[in-house]
Amino acid sequence: ANDTLVYTHGYGLVAAYDNTANPEGEPEFFAEDIPPTGELEIDQPRVYFGEKSPTYSIVGGPGGPRELDFPDDSSPTGQRTNTYTGIGGVPVGSPLNRMMYAAKFSEPNILLSSLIGPDSKILYDRDPLTRVRSVAPWLRVDADPYPAVVEGRIVWLVDGYTTTDSYPYSARLRWADATSDSLTVRRNVSVEQDYVNYVRNSVKAVVDAYDGTVTLYTWDSSDPILQAWQKSFPDTLKPASEMPTELQAHVRYPEDIFKAQRLVYSRYHVTDPASFYSGQDFWYIPTDPTEQAAGKPQPPYYLTLRMPDQVTPEFQLTTTFSPVRRQTLAAFMTASSEPGPGYGRLRVLQLPRNSVIPG
């Protein structure tokens, strides 16, 4: 019962600067502790919808606050508790609903427990990716949702892709081959095994961590596949112009499409037909040398840096390439990850063939 009725949610977040450290070399946090302290103003720190959430929880039960926020020595009970008041969840107070969900989750206590009252709700389908897939099953979603604090609330940002495998005169690639790397292996990410030859990051989705509300924003209105879906479901998406400025500041260039682009570019940077046929000038993504990587490619990394044609450092998604059968650096590729006119621009710094810089 405690797993379902008491340990129902997470609480707070931590955030650190990416370009500074304290005198001991440790991260310099600007949001930390429970309850949260620091520069971020978090009005609602509770996370009922997020990664690794329980399969289901029952909230809003009778008898006063029962849902655990955090241990608190200053409280008479030794803990701080809360009662969920969000709009998310399905009422589970009626005998019929209790019977249905007892069967769905194979849990007879949902039907029998005296701790479930007329105002109780059941929360499930709580992972951000699951929620976006549920409201927009025609989208392929990026495997790495990320949190942000927007207008005092914790939200999850999820990148949505429109794809097809039928674009004329375009080579197909298996999505799993393109997007799997050492981090997806460690996180046990489930990756689609189908093929694509067209992909656009046409949608930015936002999932509220407290009530589970999903909001979809059009990010690439010129995408013809997105336009077709909008005609079928005209009220599903909001225009990008309605995205709050504070939310726009957290948008970043997504990893999965970047990994697909680097796989394609590792071959199609070769423009000479004979060299392309022989494959001798192809590149490969270096394997992650860490023990747990299982020979998988290195993931791309977000870095703040300046490429040769840039005046000031910029937040960018980065990757490296190595020549076939060599462990030197062939090229360094970046994607601009700051919202604005240059968002998504790819840059490639190619090294001379005789370079001996380790890759």
C-alpha cells in the first residue's frame, strides 16, 4: 500500500552551472536541497509525472495528507506530506472504476482498500515519452526528454519527429542503428527497429511534471508531413509563436536526429564516385572506451564552444569522426543548439589526412 498511496511522487530538482566549479572542483549548484533552495524559483516542486515514476499511484485519498514529500525532523510525524490537487489522473472512487483498475493492474487491493475514497484518483502512463506518444501517436519521439523550470513549474521537454521511409531517391537507414550509442545501452532505452529516409524535428512537446498536461508546439511549420497531420487533427498543436519566451530559452537541438545526421554524413561527405564506391574515405563514430559501453559508439555531447567561423562561444551539440581502421580524428561536427536564427546549423571542421590527433 505504501508504494501506491505514500511514495507517489518525486520532489524538487538540482541544477548546476556547466562552465564553473567551486574551489574544491565540485559543481556549483544554483538549485539544490530538499525543499529546493537557490536561484531558481520553483513554485511546484512535486514530480508526479517523470522518468522512473511508479507504474501507477493512487492519490487524493481520505484521512488527511498521506503522500510523502520528504523526511522532516521538524515535523511531529518526522515527514512532510501532501495531498495531490492537480487535474491529472482518473477518478477511482466509484466501485465500477475500482473494479476496472483492480483488473487492469492485477491488484485486488484497489477494490478492497479503505484508503481509497470518493475523491481518489489513479495516475498512470506517467513517463513523458509515453504521454506524448499517447496524444500524438503519429510522432516519433526523441529518447532523451529533459527537465526545465518554466514559470515556477517543473516541465519535461520532448522532441517530436515526423518521419517516413518512402521519400524518393533517398537512402534508408535503420533508426536503431542511427540512434543507439553507449548511453542508450546503459539506460536500456527501447529504440524503434524500423527504417526511415526522411526525418524532421517538427514538434516540441511539453509535459507538466505535476499534472501530466501535454502541450504540443509546431516547430517546423514547413514540413509537409506535419501539415498533413495538422489537417487531420487541427486542434492538436499550438503555433511556435505561442510558446512562452521562458520555455523557448530551454529548447535545445535534439540528440536522435543529430545522431542520424552524423551517421549519414560519415558516408555522404564523400563526393567522388570512385572513392564512395570503394568506401576508403568513409568515417566512423569512435566507440566509447568505457567498460560498460559494450563497443557502442560514443554519444554526442552538449558543449559551450566556438568553432573557427564563430566570434563568441555558443551552446552546441558535438560529435567526432575517425577514418576507417584508424583511431585518429578525421573531423569534428557541431549543431547550434541555441534558439534563434542559427538554431540547428551544422558545422564540420575537417582535419588534414595526415593528422595524428587522437580521435
